[in-house]
Amino acid sequence: MTLQPSLRRLALSALIGAVLGAAPAIATACVEGAPKGEMVTIQRDVGTTAAGGHAEFHVLGAGWFGAAEVVKEGGASDDTDVTVELDGAELITASFASLKNPWMQISSPSLVANVRSEGNTRTMTIWYSPELKFRGILAVRVDVKEDGVAGLRLRAVMNKPGPHEDPAGQSAALALPKFR
């Protein structure tokens, strides 16, 4: 049976419409088919930190990194660097001094990095969307290169791996984050 050109176009557009209509459901099923584990917020408060000092925390195990926030109280020059690493690979290193400049801030659909100031307190926010998977370690480090830092608060938001995930050949029970 041979279709006339107009019927071929109609059949082809119906097929394309059916496929495109099903695509969002297929895409959603792929995303929903891999749920992440529970959301976790990690926080570490550090007191006075002299120039040359540092603060950090590590999450050992697997998970999904979403955001980091570092709150700095005091400081003479904002010459304090924040580094976020996943599995030993540096995601970002930025100083409070650079990110408080509006021209140096990052604001894209997948990454936001900025500093907000309120009085003597500076808040650096680093946010990734979609979340980034790590298999072994998440590290957030703060290197202070200025005098007068009265306090630091480090915070990260992440998701534990889902129960179905088997990162790097480990059993799910061994892969859950351990905080230190």
C-alpha cells in the first residue's frame, strides 16, 4: 500500500506528536527512577581564626552535593578563600573579597556563587543545580589570610545516596556518609 504525500506527512506528524508527547513522561521516569536518599545539612562552627589558620570539614562516603555556605564574622580585608572539592577534584575556590564584587559573582542556571554583606558579617553561598554526585569524599575548606576573623560557620547541604545505589562497588550500608 502506498500513501499519498499528504497522508505520509499526516502520519509522520502524528508519529512525531506521539513520541514528543511521551518524551516528558519518559524523561521524568528516568529522573524519578533514581531517587536520592534523605537530605542532610552539615554544619561546623569555628571560633576566632587568625591569619594563616584554616577550618574545614569532610564527608566520607557517597552523596549528592547541593550547596555550601560560609558565614564569616569580622576580618580586615575579606582575604579569605573557600574551596569545595568532590572526590579530590576542585569545584571552586573563591575569596570573599572577589565574590563581594558584583562583577565577579556567578549567577547561572547551574551555578550561583556570591557574597552578601550585613554589618560585619559576610555570607558566601555556592549552589549547584542539579546536585553533583561524589563517590568518596566531600571537602569544604576555608583558608584565612586576614586578621580579625571573629568566627566562621561552615554549612553544606547534600543528599545521601539512595538505597538502590552501589557507589564504587561498595554496599549501600558502607556508602552512607560518615561525618568527621
